[in-house]
Amino acid sequence: MRKEKRNTSEFLFSMIYDNINIGSGNMKINYQLKLDEILSSLPKDRKPSLFLHSCCGPCSSYVLEYLKEYFEITVFYYNPNITEEVEYQHRVEEQQRLIHLVYPDVHFLEGMYSSQTFLEMSRGLENEPEGGIRCTRCFYLRMNETAKMAKELGFDYFTTTLSISPYKDSEKLNQIGEKLEQQYGVFYLYADFKKRNGYKRSIELSKQYHLYRQDYCGCEFSKKRCEI
């Protein structure tokens, strides 16, 4: 496990977040169609590189099955929202097991881990409902680190598996991705992986490979909600 060394008193997440102005527009965008357009335009003579943020093994199972024929993929496991270290370690090991078992050509990189980073970001938002501003900030926290690392490591594209969940707002995720593309100069792969039975397929793959499927996102707030 790579633990993040950070002075959380200097963590300026809220200011960064407020400056990106994430909001809902009047016109809904079909992000599955946007993904189709991108995939159809990719070069035929080589596979571009994709830095794929993964929230967990089960959610990545379908995404990897879907995208492996189009990209050279590196899975980036960066999830400081998982506030219990034992739970974090269990999930990262399941992610690695899936890759080794099913997708041996996929590379893996574990990000720095510090649950304090997430807790600092959540300060003052402890009573926010699931799916509210705390969750949106969590999306940004993880996707920003993904985009930054994709830039540093020279990847062609970056994206996240988060949109496969029916509980995650794909519009917010893609709006964040678009802003980060502009900020870092790395192409964002628009997606709504729950479409075309993606979520259903991830459940099938999880059963097939006996993957550990958690019933909460990982943070202490979602865990408390599940325990009610």
C-alpha cells in the first residue's frame, strides 16, 4: 500500500472545486454516443494509451472487457474515500486479482493512499445526503489525481469507471472530466458505462470470477447509511 504524505492543513480542495463550476445544463447529453464517436475515430494502426481510474474490481470488470480492444490500459487505483485501511487493502487486492486472472495485458498502478485527504475534503459536509455535493467533490478529488497523473506519465486518454454505477451521476462525472481535459491537456474519454447493460454485465462478471462486491462506496458516510 502506498500511503500519501500530505499536510492536510494546506489542502485547498474546496477552492479548486468552487472554481470549476460544475452544474446541470438544460440539455441532456448521451455520453454513450459520445464514447461511440471517439472509439470509431481512433487510429487503426495502434492502440492509444488509457489511464483508467478504477473505484473497485467489480466496476472495472465490464469496463476492461469493453475497452481492452481499443486501448492499451493502465488501471489507476486511487480511492482515499475508503476510510478503513483493512477495507481499502481488501479492495485493492481484488482489483489486482481480477487483472492478473482475466486481463493480463492490462497494467496496474496504485495511487497514494490517505483517508485523511478525503476527510479533509469532506469537512463541513458530513451531513450532506448521498449523491450531494460531498459526493461530487469526491468525484473531482479522484478524477483530478487521475488526470494529473495521466499528464505526468504521458497517456493519451484518461477516464473513470465510476459511471457504471446506477447511483453515480454520469453528467457530473463527464462535466468534471471535460474540465480536467481543458486543465491538463489530456483527452478525456466520455462515457456512461452503465448503458447497454454495462452494470448488469459487471454483476455477471463479478459472479463468474467470485469478486468481492461491497455494498457501499467505501467512505464512512455511505457505510453508516447502509447500516441504518
